[in-house]
Amino acid sequence: MGIFIHLQASCLHTGASLVRGEWTMSLQMDGQLSMLAHFRRQFNRTRASQGFTLIELLVVIAIIALLIGILLPSLGAARESGRQLKCAANLRAVGQGVTNYTVVYRSFPAAYLYAAESDPSSFAWRIEDQRGTDPANGYIHWSYFLFNDGQVPEDAFECPSVPNGGAPRTNPGSNPEDWEVGQEGLGGSQANPGNTPVDRQVKRTAFAGNDALFPRNKFFKEPADPGRVNRFVDTSLVDGSARGASATILGTEFAYGVNWQSVRDPGADGAPNRIKSHRPITPFARPGTPASNPTSAPISVSGGATWRYPDITASTWRQTKFTKDAPEGLITNAFSGLMSVGRHHSGKDDVGGSANFVFVDGHVENSFVTQTIRKRQWGDKFWSVSGDNVVDQVTPENR
């Protein structure tokens, strides 16, 4: 613009030559601008055709990989947290169902009973049928009393943190899809179900009851037993105990092992792959008495505390450390039934991860099984077993 004004001033006295000068300079300036625009377009086309250099691509890939490495653990933890919360919500619903049951019957349901009829829709049972070790018509599991009455939906017994939502029924019936891989039952197996009995139980359960509250069906003295029998537990016994309903565990999650080997019974005669998902979790034991068979414990005449929490300082306890890869046969472990408590949620202590626990008053806590032993949250007495049933409230590590 400065050149144009200068030329205009120098040609003021030349008349027609002024117009000619302006026109000539304008052509020259327009030509230069056109050339610059042409070179810019050429450069942009050349740059676009070249794309990113190899170094630039490697830098971008490295940044993306770094972001994925940062985000994936967070996303995985968020998903597991969601599954844990869903599991806790389901367990809370089951606990509320048990509360509704106790309002009507004033006692906790039996962990299992022997069915009186083969009809899978019937939950009839007779006291005289509760002898022996194998139910000809299958088990009636405590879950059946809750979901069959519509109080709790069947899928509330599942936990999304474990495969298939939970362990299968002990006797799943004639449909192979209801069995676990390699599972055996009464008169059949997953490969050949045959005409096996069907347990009155949810198809999959991730939860188990506290054996001190949910009695087994040993209501008669067996020849080999010293006189103890199971009995139904009145809710007032827990409400009036030292710990009370808010500090006494009602149920928890089963530990998971591959194909639910954690709840298998490897010692079962002729059927080492039988899954015992109908069993409750036994929290107490006595010296010299297998934890898996509490009614076989001798009756004391001293009147003192004869049941104990497991010794968590013992190598047997501390060496059984796992999260989702539980060893076989924990449900029948002779040292402690608490070996079979789940440890597949977030966090870790000396023997594995955490689990959800529902208490008698209905609230749910996420904790570690070792912590529940230290706090003695499984009860003051072995209420479901007759005879002397006071539990020593001093844990072995504090003796």
C-alpha cells in the first residue's frame, strides 16, 4: 500500500500517466500475491501427501499405550467394584428374606432337609426321614423356603464375581446344563445325569448360612454319635446374646475354586466329585473333632466353653492363602469350616481377599474372614447343636 501511495504522489503532475502507473503497479502486486498463494497450496499438498513421519507415529502409539496402561487397571477395578456391590445387594436381599421367614416361624430355617417326595415342586418333609446320609428324594435347601414363596428372586442368590453366579445344586437333576463340569451326584453325573433326584434349591448359589444358626437335619442321634443332635434356633437366643443380632453373622459367600472344587467332597465314597453346596459353613470346632461333623463332638460334663474359633496363628490356617483359586474340599475341611469362606473381592490380608457378610439384623459388611474371627462375629454359642454349646470368646492368638 505504501508503494502504491508513493507512486500516486509522484505522478500527480503527469495527467494520464497517473492512471497508467497505478494500473501497472497493481498488476505487479497482484502477480506477487498470486505466486505466494500458489507456493502455499503446493506446500500444503506436498505436506498432506507425506502424512506423519515414522517418529511421529511411534510417539502417538507410545502415548496411546501409556494411556491404556493407566486406564485399564482403573476400569478393571471399577468393574470389580460394581460386581462386589451387586453381590452385596443380593446378599442383603437374601438376609431380608431370612428375616421375613423368622418373623413367621420364629426360628431360622434348616440348612437342609431330606425331602419326603420325589416331586421337585414339593417341599414336604418328615422328621422320621431325617436319618442316614443320602436323601433318596433330594435335599430341601434353605434357599427354597425363600424364593419359592416369592420373598426373594432366584437370581438374588448369585454373585457376578464368580463363574456362573455360584455353585450348582448338590443334585441338579436330569438337565446336564445345570451341572458343573465333572460333577457327580446321587446316581448320576454331569456326563450322564440319568434319573437323579432334584434338590429343592436355587440352581446356583454363591451364599452359605452360618451353621450355628442354620441347623442341619441331624435331629436324631446316630449310633456313632455321643448324643448330640441338631435343633432349630429361636431368633430370641441371638437377640438376647452378648453380641446381639447386629454383631452376629447370618451368612456369607462360598470360596470359589475351579469348577467349584472348593465345595466338593473329595472323601465321598465312590463319588469324590460331589459338590456340597447344601452345606452351611461351620465356624467352630473342638479339639479332636472334625469341624465338618459337629454333632460327633463329645458332650462335656464340666459345663465350660468347649467350642472354639479356629487358631489363625496355626500354619494350617495361614498356608491356605488364595483369592479365586481355592483348593479342593474346603467345605469339608477338618481344621475349620471357615476355610470355605470366599476371598475373591478387593483387598488382601494374610490369607487372601475379602468377602461380603450379612448379619442377623440384615446389614451387610465387606470384610476379611480372619477379621471376623478376631472380632468373634460368628456367635456366642453353637446354637444349632444340643449339649454344651458355649463358644470360647478368647481367640487362640490372645490366649
